[in-house]
Amino acid sequence: RGVVLSRSPSSRRQPCRIRATGRLSIEDGEFEYWPSFLQPADASRLCRTLIEKVTWHVPRVFVYGRWLDSPRQAAWYGDHGVVYRYSGTENLPLPWLNELDQLRSRLMTFCPHRFNGALLNHYRSGADSMGWHSDDEAELGSDPIIASVSLGGERRFLLRHRRRKDLPVQEIVLEHGSLLIMGAGTQRAWRHSVPKTARHVAPRLNLTFRVIQKC
């Protein structure tokens, strides 16, 4: 699998943009990026369908000692009893939509993990965003594997190492129909974000399939 990086100085202010397919050359973690996981027509059809059919809401999250509205819409789908807790919220699973369940089945032939839940985020415009965080909640286990499918407008996905300040911020432009797999070690070592942008971008869906450890 070819890997080509566009290098930039080792500075957090200038992200190192990754232009690669397959296994990515990033220290301390296993990342894979597949830009054509879904064909464009299939991805567009799925995006339109999910925007209309998903039960979207604006989550209230507890950060820095107060409750705030998230700058995006979200929904949690999963197997019966698969509860996901993060940022002071408890998310009970909605039953799988056929489209999501079919996508899950396709993912599991590509990535051998038994995903039992999916967190969906709807970025309505460039003003919607995701702040710096790691997906390291207890329910995800000690070393989570997350498969992230992007639909709609392209957005910058940034990675910042949790401890090593000598490493630059890494940047991946998540394309329509792409799949990003964050594998072993990624959540322990890296934080990620989707920053706001002033440019016009089409609405974007991010479908992150996870394995929740049932208590």
C-alpha cells in the first residue's frame, strides 16, 4: 500500500497533511484510510437517506463544569441494551435502520470486529464542529477499534498526540464515501477533532461504528 506524506515543520501550528491510502505512517497507533470505501453514487444515496430517516437531536454535554449544546446533531444506534455514556450523557440505543445494519455488515467483512453500536454525527455546515477528544470511555474497553465512514462535504480531521509535543498535528481530509479505521493504540496516544471552517461546505455525516463492552 503506497504511503505519501506532505511534510511540514514539526509544529502544532502547521498540520502535516496526509495524502495516503491504506495503512498510514503515523507513530503510536494503527490508522488506515480508504477514500473509496463506498462508490460515489452509493454514498450520496446513503447520505440523503440517513439525513431524512435518522432521529437527530442536539446533545447536551457537560464540559468545564457546565451543560452546553453540542455544535452538531447526533444519534446513537445499536444492539439492544448497548448504552453509550460520554460527556455526562447516557445514550440509549435506537434500533438499527436497515441502511445502517447493511453498512455494518459490509464493514465487518472489511474490518474483522463485531461492531454493536454506531454514533452518528450530522455537521450541518462549516459552523458545526467537534472539539479535541479521545474516544476512551470505559464502555469502549481498554483499546477501542473505531471504524468511521464519512458522507457528504469534505472536512479536515486533525490528530494531536496526547504526550509528544515534538510530533506535528496530523491532518486527513475525509472524503465523501471514505472509511477511516482507528485501530490499536490510537485512542491512548492521540486526540482528534473536526474544526470549524469559514468556507462553504456541504452537510456531512460521520458514522462511527464501535464495540461497546456490556456490563
